[in-house]
Amino acid sequence: MMRHTVRQSSIAGTLALLLVLLLSCSFDRVQTGTVVLTLSDTRETRTINTEPADMVIASYTITIEKDGVTVTTEHRKGSEEDITIDGLSAGTWTLRVAGKNAGGLIIAELHSGSQDVNITRGGVTAVTAALVPLSGEGTLRITTEITGESGLIKDAQQQITVSDEEGSTVATGTYDAHSQVQLSLPSGWYRIQTILTDGDPSTSDKLFGSRLEFFRMLGNTVTDLTLTYPIETYVAGDTGPAGGIITHVYPSDTLQDGTGTYQGTLHGAVRQSIDGVSALAFPDNGYAELDSLIDGVPKVFEARIWVDENHPADERVGIIMGNFADGEDNQHVMGWEIYTNGMPRIYWDGGLKDVRFNYDVRQSRWIYLIFMRLGSNFYLYVDDTTGDGSNIHGVAIQSSLGSGPVEEINLNQSPRPFRIGSDYPNTRQNFSGFISDIAISDTTGKTMLHLPLDRFLEVAPDDLHVLEDGSISCDAAQTGYSYTSTVRQFIAGYHRPFGGIPQSVGTSEFIGTGNLNTRLLHNVMGQEAYTASTGEETTDSYAASLASNLVHRGYDDWHLPSIEELEEAQEVILAHRLDSYALDGHYHSSTEVSSEQMISYDEDSMMRVSVERGAPLLVRPVRSF
């Protein structure tokens, strides 16, 4: 009995072991999947051949990759047409196919360059991939859409310039913007630059915007490109897009420095909006230039930029701001730009210092850049989430030329003022994208220059209120809104680092500085604005915080106005008899008098008044766009 029992246990153990091994093997197999690839290409597409090359596909190179794992296989055309690749882990893989002629030259690839393939465990994924030739001609079909205030343009004309990957112009002309344009182009990557004008672009001084797009032409294929121009033109007193009143219109030919120190002039640069942000575009070598030399060496340079994700990697995006001149004596100059591969770059003292950062700005969205100089080192901080400088992270250096201490250079020894969007002598490539807010700070941290590059200011339709449920509103028609049951007065708050003596943040009074003022106030005080110059009580319900957190009609770009913005808003609101304006009240501005006082405006006396930062006043947010 004992021997029999042992024998049974031995057999059971062996069977269990075999079962484990079989299950293990089966489990291993179902962890991976298989793709069966069918390739298609037609003889008709291959017959279009404008280049002296054999355009008959003889073999394929198939590459499929995921999470750093790459599987490559070669397949000769004429053998089995379906290609099987197995042992692929579950998930989304990226497939690329290169069709080669008998000499090994790549003559075709997938229509979009690559395509996604979803692999399931234990499954077979069938994929049909169409190849297109990399030779021959295709048709570019351009459609122009004019939205918004389109009636302002009487004779819409569009100047179109198409450049190849080498930067050479391959097509140019002026066309009726309401008619579809068709151009025949050889296969390849191109850049198209367009300018919308009222009348002949060579004589018209009315520019209504520009576009810079990158596209790819395929042989024997029609490529459709739609160019949209939102025309936004207002005068003071008009109702703005957020339902408020337009209170300021920035001039079309000059730049207003928020510090009141430096002004600028536009030379072919065009004000326009992209993704809801006002910016400058630089068509046809356009640029902006300061009217005077920068006094002193900047410590911090900030800018918002937008660069197309398809901008060629080997092409310099262009200068953001600087005074470098090609072929000239470049001591005592500096520049900030976006170099090849979309890398932010700073060069100093004519290039004795040249620092490039490991970051690619080509993302088709707004990105905030902060260049900083500390001692002998340069740093870059990037906000690629909110795009407004409120959520930054550091970026590593890609390469650095020059070592040792940074020489303090005197920029005034160069006779060239800073330019935006182009180098001197304006023959080099202009900035291929859009530039918005620009700010420069000196070695003490004081703002030397602030160019918001906005087009309009719009005041909120009503005073800011905190409703009974804790939400923020500036809409008198909102349900549950009542002057008697909601909070409508707020303090400015004290900035007291580490709970010590109050300190001023460093705000300005001029038109265009309210946005920067609000960001500075909100950044340093955060959730702990002190309610008095002494004591421990703090609050997050202070004027700058509430204004910057307001969302109204989908717009979240509100700020506390500077004193000049507030004065202008009051004048326009009163002129248009907006009943919600409190004639007997004082309103907060974002302009400081000192560490303990802010500037308000008294409507009765028509004078500015200083008020304690702890005094509760009304808040009327504004937005710039």
C-alpha cells in the first residue's frame, strides 16, 4: 500500500509538472501577436517619372517599432506577396515601408510616411499598406477661408510663395483670395508663405495676416491645403468676443513697451492671432525693431513662440530677438533664436559664447521660453503645458561653445538696436513662426522691456463676484447672482517673504503691462497673500488671484488691469453707459505704489489715489488678445 501510494503520487507530480510546462509554453505564446502585411502599389503611379531613376520597385524594407524595440525585415518583390512578422508584443507599433529599385534606391514609401498597427495577444492583425512614389509631380490645391470681419476686405488678394527644402523659390504669384489656386509641383517637402492683403500686395499697405505652412507633395496625387484667416478688427466701444467692451486698440505700426522705456516700429511684421493668442508674424523678411539701444546687459529674456511641428529639422527657425549682423563686427552683441532641430539658442559677445539647449519647440502650440544668465552660466526654462510661463521646467544644455566667466559686454557700443524676427541686414531667414510676449530683465531682476504684442484689450462685462457656491463670475445674468448675497470686494494682498517685512513685487503702470503685473503678483503670493502688513493671516481670495482664475464664456486669459488700463476702461465704459459699472466705487489696479500700497482711481475726482493693500475694493478684470 505504501509503495502503491508513493507511485501514484509520483505519477501525479509528473503530470502536474508537464501541465505546468504546457501551460507555461501556451502562456508564452499568447503574450505575443502576429502581423500579416499586404503591400500594394500600382504601375500607373510608377510611370510618372520626371527624374532619371529606375522607378520599378524590386524590394521592400519593412520596419516596425514600439518602445525602443525595432524589428526589420527585407522582402524581395515577386516572392510571396504577404509578409508575416510574428513574436510582437501587444500594443501599438509604428510601421514604415521603403520600396527600393534594383539598385537599392528608395523610390516609394507609405502615403503618410508611417502608420500605426495594433497587435493583440495571440491574434493575427491583417494590414494593407499602400505605397506612393517619391518621384513625379502632384497637384497642390489651395483654398482660402476668410472668417470673422471678412467684410473689411474689399479686394482680397493673396501673395503666395512656395519654397523647397533647400530654401529656393519654386513658385510665386498673386491670386484672388476667393478663388481656388492649383499648382503643379514635383514630389517632396515644401514651405508655403502667404500674405493676405486688400488689393495688389506690391502697393497695398493693408495687411490682414500671413500664413506659414509646411506640406508634402506626392506623385500623381492632389494635396489639399486650406488657409484660414480670422479677421478680427475692433474699435473702442465695440462688443468683444467675451461679451465685454473693447477698451484699447494697439497701433498697427508700432510696439508699446510696457515699462515706458523702449518703443518699437514694425517693418513688415504683421499682427495676427493664432490659437487665440495675439502675435507677430514675419512675412517677406518682415521684422520689428526697437527705436533705441538697450541700456545694459539683460539677465533674463522671456518670449512666447509658436513653431509648426513640420518645420524641417535642418532649417534654422530664426531669430527671436537680438542685434547680430551677418558679416559685421559683432563684439558687444547678443541674440536669442531657435536654431536647427527646433533648439533654443543664445549667443553672446558675437558668438564667443554659444549655448544650445536640448529641446525641440516644433510642436504647433504656444511655448513659453525663459533664458536666464547666472554668473558664467546660461539656463533655459520652458512652459509647454499652459504656455504662459506659469508652469516652467528646466531644460538641459545640448552644446556649449566657450568656457570661463561671461564678459560683461556693453551693448550700447553696437549701433544696432535689437530686432525681433530677423537678423541684420535683413537678408537672413526671418522667424518661421509666431512670436508673442517678450520681456527682458536686468541684472537686478527689474523688468527693462515688456512688449506684449497684443492687438486689443477687452474689459469684463461686470464686476468680479464670488458666488455663494464659491465660484467666480463676472456675469450679472448668472443664476444665483445677487449683489447682496455675494462677495464683491477684495484686498490686493501683501507680499511678505517668509512672513517678514512687506516687499513690492515690481509692477508697472502702462498700457499692456496688466497681464505681466498679474502674473508677477500671483506667482510670488500664490495661496498665501497676507491680509495685513503684520500678522499671520493669509488668503488666496485677493484681486490678482481671482482675476487670473476667472473663466468667462470659455476665456481664461483675464488679468487685473494696470492703472492706465483701468483708467482707459473706466472712460470707455462710462462713455458707453454700461450700467453695471459702480460710479461710487474704487477699483483695483495691478500697479503698486509701494510695498504697502496699490494705485486705484477715484471717479468723482478723476484722479489716481493710493490705497492700502489690505483695503477691500472692486475688481473689473480685462483680457488682452
